[in-house]
Amino acid sequence: MTQFNWTNIDVRQFAPDTSVAKEGQKLAVKELWRSIGRDQYSLWGEYKGSESAPYQVKIDLLRLMNGQPATECTCKSRKTPCKHVIALLLIFTDRPEDLTIASPPEFMKTWLDKVAQRSRRELDRKKRAAKPIDLERRAKTISERQAKISAGFEELELWLLNLIRQGLADPQLKQASFWEAKAARMVDAQAPGIATWLRELAHYPTQQADWVQPLLEQLGRMYLLIQSFKRFDQFSEPVQADLRSVIGWYYKKEDVLDGEILRDQWFVIGRREQELDQKLRSQRLWLQGRNGRSALILEFAYGDVPFDTTLNVGSLIDAEICFFPSAYPLRAFIVQQEGEPILGQSLHGQSILENAHRYSAALAKNPWLIEYSFIVEAGIIRPHKGNGWILREPDGHYMPVSSQFTRPWSLMSLGGGHPLRVAGEWDGRTFYPLGALDFDDRYVDFSEIPEN
Amino acid sequence: MTLTPELITAVTIGTHHAPPTGFDEGQILIKAVTESLRRSAGWIPKQHSQALTPPISDQPEPLCRPAAARYLGDLITFPQPEVMNEWAAEIIRRGERLPNEWLPVVLMAGAQERQWRDALYPLVQNRGRWLVTHFKRHWNWFDPPRNPTKTWTGSAIADVRLDALKNLRRMRPDKARALIEQTWKTDSANFRLRVFEQLLHNLSLEDEPLLERALDDPVVDIRAYAAELLKRMPESRHYQRLSARVIPMVKCQRPNGTWGKLKFDFDPPYSLDDALNRDGILPNVPSRYRNMSPEKWFLHQLFASVSPRVWCERFDLTLDELLIAAENTNPLYAIFDALAWATYRAQDLPLAYLLLEHHDKRINDRHRLPMFSLLSSDHQEALLLKRLGDSHGLDQHHPAFYMLHYTHHRWSAALSQAVLDSLKRYLKSSTAHPVKELIEALQRFALLMDPEFHQAFDTVLEEENSPLPAWIEMSNHVNRVMAFRRGMLRAFNE
């Protein structure tokens, strides 16, 4: 049997949400299944659901352990993995003896063949990608996209100027459809980053008290982007890359493998998931290198597709990291990881002021930068002015804590009034704590704790 | 370069209506972004001048495993809320504490669910108290309110008032009693009865005047409850009055050579006077004793009013002899049931064990089960293993059935196995659809059984050719709960 060492908890964490995990647990009973079986590398089962034909559940354990897509179920659930996959995995982790050891049935063999073919195609695609790049074709593609974005931006510029002319008190600004129409146009113009940005702005007039100036600043930022994009070709590649990043014109990993690669020991300081719109979610995973460099692993997911959670917050990994081009490289991806992650390593921080200086320096290089990692050496969280919170240092310096941080009491309880080393995200105005180190060098990941 | 109020006004109502001097729309937007960037890049922390809250140190107990702590997140929404109690008890049993970052979740859970409060209380720790005292007062469900009098007289919510009373009674019984007396005349009869239930904690002779007055209460249930509490205090005047009436009525005949049997004889007046009636001796036979005559009921109440040890001392009887005498006395059922009632009132554990071991069929459930709950878990298991060892299968009529309900500890492997074997025997002998009572009981047993037996119900059903769907459904439920508990308890060692 392959060394598949997941536990019940790992399987439940693999579920896209808690309801799937719970439903999966309910179905993890042998008697509810028409058949279940396994061989050395895979699991399969047939579950009689509401359809006339039983659902066929297939799991490739080897691929699953390698973090590749490795499950399939014929049910109509939009969630991946569905409750049937979770149930079969739970039977395997909790009661492996319930699974009959046999050779795979026909439906499993067909699927495994299909998966193997897909892997081969993927390999071929990678090989093709490794071939010399057709520079002419690439230039043409870039130029076409640039033209589309420029056309979209021309409209956007007029729209922005018109907004100021009409006034931000215009009641239609409070309607989501007003912003959505322009966001849809930006998707057509191949500027998805602007579309997401516009959808965020739709909340300003309805969710903030003093919203005029913050909204005006965001609109100004958008206007500056349009003016900058008009001079796109005059900028250096890193500056172009930063503009592209805001627009949502992302580089592919294979395009940047000849960029800056850094091997170091990286401490995983925290992850933050955010809903960008009804379908799209993002996950920011922050790493801190021993050399002092920060790295951001940014991922996007549609619908209920789970994010990669193989990197444990609080662990130290030895890895080669490749940075995407930028005037201040921050976004990165892991090229290769060496050895196993180590838990319980300590993390070093700085004062709030020193962190703020680092942020200023970064902003000077990349004015489009928003989120940045702060590690505060000694911070105490406390309530401030009504419902707000601050993180203050023993000497009295403080920064406001983001109202989106929903575990302030956990951070307060962790410290018990003593200063803690706290890591998190700074967005230029507020700090969002992601994790903290307690007095026993235990790193606490706040995303694991229910809201309080 | 700042955004002046004039510019903000112009942007709000529209430059079309209020054109600012010297700026077009594009320049306003550039000014806004410049202002924003200047502020972000030039941000420096402000100074907070208020004094910091005095910090609190950690308690010395080691932390439980992170995986065990994470179960708290699942337990809050787990369909069987009782599992939370087992989780909390396991942390305490192991001499561990919950990591500090989880304490707000404990405090919130206790604030939302009353049923978890007793179990979660030991997890609050000093740090939880610190958090509540300095910052989050409305999470304080574990300490008496600072001003219980205000809560008692000011709140209109019965549960809030009773919580305040309950907490105060545990710490200052005298003050709690004073509060009860303060509003006794204005509180409703139902509420007063619930108030009296709180007197069970720290019951003492100092409560006697209040209870004596309650013997004249117009509400019959309050009179009865007051009499019941007074009977639990042998030093009370009520107990003394009854003893003085009952003891002379009871004789114990010892065998004379080979003649006669050890037994009790009664010489009761068979007439209920006002004094006895005031002391809680009731004329009407309750429905649960519908086969008992008024005379036997009268005798039953009198015999139950005096501690059984009184007869041992008065007639020089061992406990075994006491039971032999009761066995030889008529009316047998009334005597044993009264003896059980008196045993429970006196909290006499050795006698309770003997009664349950040898005479439990002669005792009404109303007294048998509370008496069973007095026993230690070892004694409970010993009794249950004996009961389950008989040839009858476990169903709702089995003598162990309700006793199993009254256990509050995690069953040993031996007891879990015995229950399963007994259930197997029942399934073999019955093709009937399981009654709701049995299904519900088995679902509760899933919370008590050794969770390592989580697949055991499958094996019970495997021996059935075609188990009924209700059994399969019940088995799935039991498996789910037990698998969850098993995972949870294992997480403490991960």
C-alpha cells in the first residue's frame, strides 16, 4: 500500500467547506455504499444517490499526495471535492479494513487511463513551452491585448471624468449595477483586475460612513493608472509588470522562470482568503525569508475550488522561490522545496515605525503596492474608540487594526496583556493580523480559529 | 497638497454644479491619488497615551494538543451538543488547559449555550476571567454578577435571575436565601418552585426557618418540596417531629429460636392528622402508586421519612439484617420502595448498592434511578455488568435499560461489549420494529460507549439477514457519533 498518511482531520480540511466535510462524515459508513474497494494506489466506490445510476467515486492516492487533481465523482455537485469523495477518503482513513482489496473495476480503469492521458498531454504542453519562444507571435499577442486595454481605458477615463462632473452624491453610485456594468466592460477589455477593483468600489458608498474622500482617492488611483498605461511602452519592464499586475494581465509562471530565483529558509507567516466577487476568491500566503525578504504566493480560485493548503502556517521551509517581475518584487511562486517543513522556528520582527519605513521604501519603488507584510516585534492588541482595535507597542506607538480582522479577542487572549510578536498584512491604513508567536515559541495561525 | 473642503464639496455635488477654481476633473483625480500616496508612504505610528491593562500570567498546566483544541470549532456546530461536555472533561482529566487563543471561543460558547456552562467552566482559567473582567463583561456567564441583588430584583428574565441565585448560593448561601425571602411574596408559584430547587446546593439548618414557613405555603408542590428538603436534614425540627411520631410505631421482631422471622411490625394510627399533613404526609395516593391502598401509602410515607440507619441502631441490625427484615414484612413493595426513598434522602451509598444489587425489582423507578446515580462509576458498572449478564436481550423493558441512561461516565470496554452482546441477543429474538424509546436510548448510548467500539453496531447488524431500515439508520447515526468521538479523543494524543 502506498504511504498515504492523511488523518481524519486532513481529509476534513481537504473538503472545500465545513458543510461538505460534515456531509462527508455522515456518508462515511460502509453500509450506505453499493460497493467500495481499493488497490495499492487508488480507491473507488459506488454510491446510490438521488439519480437512477449510482455515483461513481474515483480517487488516485498517488496524485493526491503530490497535490495534483486526483478525484472524480459522477454526482452533480458543484463542489470539488464533493461529499462522496470526502466520505470515501474518511472510510479509508478511519476504517481501511472496510475497503475490499481488489483489482479496479472497469469504470475506475477507464478513469485512470484518462488521467494518465491527461498527464501525458500536460507533459507535452510543458515540453512545447520549453521550446524556443516565438517572439514574433508573443509580441503580436501583447500588442493586441495592449490595444484592447487601451480602448477600454479610453472609455474608463471618460467615465471617471464624468463621475466627478456629475458628483459622487449621484444616487446611482449606490447601485451595484452601476459599477457592474463598467466592470463587465473591463472584462471585455481584458482588464480583469480593474473589473474586480470596480466591484470593490461599489461597496464604498453603502458600507462606509465618510466614503467620499476614500472613493475619490481610489478613483484618482484608477485615473493615474490610465495615464500611466498611455506611456506603457516608455517604462522599464519591472514598471510595466507592476502596471500589468494591477490590470490583471498576469505573467504565467513559465514566462518568468528566467527571473530572480532565491533559495532560502522561508517562514510561512500566514494566509488570508478573500472573496473578490461572487465567483472569484483569492488567497495570499505570506513568506518571510531568513534574508529579510518577503514573498507573496498569490492564488485565485473560482467557485468552490479549494486553495492549495500544503504549506502549513508557522512552518519553516527550505525552498527556491521565483519572483514575478516588479520594481519591488514581492509576488512569487515556489520552484522547488527541499526536505520537510520544520515547525516551531522563531520569527524576528521590527518596531511599527521600522515596518512603516520598509513599506515607504517599497511604495517608492512600486506605488501600486497595496498589501505588505509587517512583523511587529512587540504588539499588544486593545480596543480603541468604540468598536475599533489597535495594535500598540509598549512605548505607546500604535497602528489601527483592520475592521475585517474577526479574531481580535483571540489575539488579546493569546497575549494576556503581554506584548507578542505579531505578523500580518498592512494596507497603507490598517493592519490585519495573520499569526503571532507566543512565549513558548508557538506560532498561532488565526485563520484556524472561529470568528470571535 | 491636501484635498480642501471646497474640493471635496465640489466632488460630492459635481464639478458641473460647483466648479472649483483652478482645477479640472483630471487634476482633481491626480490631486486625490497624490494625497493618498503621500499619506500611505509617509505614515508613521501615532502615540497612545492610555495606561495598559495589567497583564496576566499563564497557568502552569500544559497545553492540550493543537488538534484537540481545533475540535472546539467543530463541536460548536456538531449535532450532538453533549459531546462538548466530554471534550471539556477530557482536557480537565488529563490535567491540561486549552491554548489561550481558544478561550474567547469557550467564553462565547458558554454565553450562547447554557447546557455547556458547567462543562466549560473549568476551562475558563484566570486568563478567561482577565479577559472578561477588563474587556468583555457580557461574556461573564461563570461568575456571579457583581450586584446579584440588582439582577435578582431588576431582571424580568427568569433564567437570568436563577443563574444569579445559583452562583450566589454556591458562594454565599446566606445571601442567596435573603434574596429568596426578599421577593418570596411577589414571585409566581412556578418560579418559587424553581427557586427552591436551588436550595439543594449548600442546604443547611440555616435554611430551616424559610423551609418551615414554606410548609404553610398555599401551593401544594412548594409545601411538598419544602418537606422533602427538611427530611434531608436529620437535625431539622421537621425531621425530629416526624421521627418522634414514626419511631414508636415501628417494631422489629427477632426470631425466637427456630420460630419466627426477622421482620418489622407497624402500629400506625392510620389516620392523617393536621400536624402530619403539614409535615408533608399526603392523603391521596399518587398515580404512580395506583395499586397501593391509602393505608399502605400512608405507611410508605412514614417509613420513608426516617433514615434507615435509625432502624439499624434502634434494633441492632446490620444492613443485611435490615434488608432481611424488610423482605419479611408486609406490604413488601411499599416497604422496599420506602426504604429506597429514605436511602436516597440519607445519601446512604452502601445501602443504596445493596438495595440495587438484590432488590431493585421491588423499587419504583422514581427512587431506583436517583439512587443508582448516587453510586460511583465503578459500582454502577459492576451492577450493570451483572444485569446485562442475564439471558434477556437489551430492550426498553430490560432492568438495565434505564440505569444505563443514568450513567454519566465514559463506559469501559467491558460494559460497552456487554451492551452490544445484550443488544445482539435482543435482535436475534425479535423481528419487531424498534420502538422510538429504544432508538433514542441507543443514540444516547453512542455518547457514553467506549468510542473504540465505533464499528460495533455494524457487527451487531451483520448477523441479521435483513436488518430493518430503522436499525440501519440508527446504526449509521451511532457510528457517526462514535467515529467523531474517537477522532476527537485520539486528537488529544496526536
